[in-house]
Amino acid sequence: MNRRLFLPLGLLLPLSIVSAQTSGSAQTTPPATRGTVNDPPPAGFTKVLVLWPEGAPMARGNSSSDVPKLFYYPATSPGVGSAVIVLPGGGYAHEMMEKEGGAEARWLAAHGIPAFVLQYRLSPAYHYPVPMLDGARAVRYVRSHAAEFGVDQNKIGVWGFSAGGHLAAYLATTPEEHDRKAADPVERVSAHPNFAAFSYARFTMDASIPRSTNMEGLLGNNPTLEMLDTISPARHVTKETSPSFIYSTTGDDTVNSLNATAYYDALKRMGVPVELHIFELGPHGTGMGQGLKGLSELEVWPLLLAHWMQLHGWMSAATAR
């Protein structure tokens, strides 16, 4: 099944999925008054950037949880023109804005990379495809404002954690399409990231890989097999998929590390540049891996990411250490 970005909203859904969502069989969307309460914002940002100043598509209200936004962290050391959008995890039901957002954004900024933490819309008020719309818009927003942020529009990356990693992989495996004549200038540029990093991300809903949920936070209850296929990035890898860095742990009982190997294998078969690190110990949600009792080996993984980014010219060699 093909997936492609739809302009101006961001995605074109298979017709059967649109029909299922409209009829309510794929999900039950509560009224806006029962929307999600966002986690506290991350620490240390300098600016909040609203992705759709005139109102987001499919918005059910105008509270903070209805307004997707970016928290901006300018680089604090010289860089090479890259920018990274960080996508926190939380099962599409909440967002770990500090542990899987702010901490990483500050690390990137210290390594010469302007960073943006995305607050995307969540269940129970929002389901597929709304988080994907928000993710696509975030990439377009940064790319369309590249000159303002002092970055190269061809060096825009994403870094996602858990559900945020799944969202990052969805973006990385969606073909590059855009409308150069769109009325909204943000929509005139691509939503396809130039590179992607993943931390304990879910890449597939393959029944052969153990899982405890069907990603109800994204799909609602009783998703069809077609819907599960649509949100399985490992099934949609092409030669155009973003070069990728993958971090996982064997000890993760929430997102089995077979997800990581499945995505690696798919990228390898297509000749997409990829680096994979699976550590023996560590539960789900290890963040940057720093200061975790009994898990000192994980502290090295951000350095591995830095070296990979330096290898490809997305981080300065002077800071990749």
C-alpha cells in the first residue's frame, strides 16, 4: 500500500480508512471539551512557534492541546547548518516533553544544532492522521523558515522516542511531495526529513513480533489490518527513506527490539544508509541513558549518535564528542 503526503493538510489516507474514520468504526472521537491535557512544556526553550497561526486542520477546539507547536532551542555553539525536530513519546496519549524532548534539544543545541521540540495533538481527542499532520507541518515549518533559523533546508532531521519514534518513522517513509504553488508558503516545501534518529521506536505491527497493544492511542479501538499496515513504517521503506540511526535495548518489554531489527533490515535491503545499536540491558524509556542505576553502558549511546551525525555532515566534528 502506498502512502503519500497530501497538500495542504499533509496526508492522503487510503479511502477505506477515511470511510472507517468518518463512520466512527475506526475510532470514537470524544467532544473537544474532553480533550487531552498536555504534559508540562520542556525546560530551556527560547520561543514557542505555533504551526498553524490561523488554526490547525481538524482542530476540535482552541485550548493548548488543540494547538500543535514547536519549542525552539537555538544552537549555543557553531554548527554545520543542520536542524533537528525532537518528537517525544507517550503512546500518543501524552508526551514526555522534558525527558524525551527538552533534554535532547539542549544536547543538540550544545552541539551546534538548533532544535525544536514538537507538541503534537493526542488522544483521546485526536487520532490518526492528526499527529502525522502535525509532524509533517513541523518539518515543513522549519524548512520553510530555514534562513530565519540560520540552517540549511536540506539538513532537516527528526529524532523520535517511542511513539514519537513511530511518528518520525512515518515521516521518514512517506515520499517527498509538495505543492510549490500552495497558497500557504509553509506548504510549498517538503515534509520529508533529510535524516532520522530513533530511540526505542515502534516500526511495525507485524503479528510475529510480540506487542501488548494495537496502538489504540493512535488508531482508536479495533483497528483493521489495513490500518495496522498503513502505520507500519517497516512495510513502507523505499530507496528514498531517510538515512537512519536506531537505538534500542534487548531488555525493552514495551517495544520489542525486533522492531529495530525489522526496520534496519528493510533499510538495508533498499540501500538506505543506516546504523543500528541494540544494548543488552535497559527497559523502555531510557531517554539519553545518563545516570541510570546499573545501566552505565547506555551512557555512551548519545556519543554514537553524535559520531554518526558527524560522519554524514550533520554535526560539526568539533562538537561530536
